[in-house]
Amino acid sequence: ATQSAAMQQMQTALRADGAQAAQRYDARIDGLAKIYGSMRPREAARVFERLDIGVQVAVSQRMRDRSMAALLA
């Protein structure tokens, strides 16, 4: 029973760590979306194209449509 309780505690801690990591990732992506949205589109595009495709997708989903369109143009 003691091993079972310890295992449950470990699983709970891992879930909490995973949730915190997801929140930090979301905050970073939100921050990038704000930064790229406030940059001049040509400058933003130069930097944006160097990002990993997964990060590009995540950032583009959080940017305003108008800002993303200007960046892509």
C-alpha cells in the first residue's frame, strides 16, 4: 500500500509539472505573437521564417489576422 501511495504521489507531481510546463509554453507563444504583431511585417518575416514550423503554427494561431496577413505578404 505504501508503494501504491508513493506511486500516486509521483504521478500527481508529474501531472502538475506537465501542466506548469504547458502554461509556460503558452505564455511564451503568446509573448512571441505580441512581439511579431508589433514589429514591422518585413522585419518580423525575416525572423519568423527561422522559427521551427511547430512554433510558427502556434504563434500564427495567436496573432491577429491582419498582422499575420501582413507578415506573410
